[in-house]
Amino acid sequence: MKSFLAVGIGGFSGAICRYSLGLALSNNGGFPFATLCINLIGCFCLAWLFTTFTKRTPIILGICTGFFGAFTTFSTFSLETLLLLQDSKWLQAVLYILVSVFGGLACAWLGFKLAKGRIV
């Protein structure tokens, strides 16, 4: 039961942080910069935390599954990509997809490597 409560509290906090950061970062020229930053930060932090703290205690589940699960957003990424395509912003859409996917993988790799203490 503690894990469910921790995930719920973490999810609430992550959603509030995502919303707040989304307001603070502007989407210049219609490019979804805020969501991109949020997702890249989330990829790095989640990989670092799950690698550093291998025991899945309620607090770790609350932070990783709850907070970062609600903080990052694949659904918003998908919708924003469709909106770019609908507005015929093909280059921005492709750039957004590539940076999101490969940047997310790179950030997760970097978080993993930092947690393991070996960056090279």
C-alpha cells in the first residue's frame, strides 16, 4: 500500500512540475521546446535514479514511476508532432521526432553512465 501512495504523490508532484515548467519555457515559433526539454530531463533523471537505486523501495517508486512517469509525456509529444505536421511544418516535425527519440536515448545513456561512474 505504501508503494501505491508513494506513486500517487509522486505522480501528482510530477504533473504539477511538468505543467509549471511548460509555462516557464516558451514554445518559440510553434516548436514544442518545453515538452522536448521536459522529456530529455526526465530520460536522464529516470535512468540515473533507476541505475543508482536498484532496490525498488516505495520512495524510489514514488520518484521514478510516480514523479517522472507524470513529469514526462509521450502523449503530448505525439500530439505536438501531429500538430506540426498538420501545420505543414515537416522539417520541425522531423527534427522534433529525431531529437526526442535520439536525444532521449542519449540522455538516458548519460544518466546510466553517470550512475555507474564511468563516462566515456
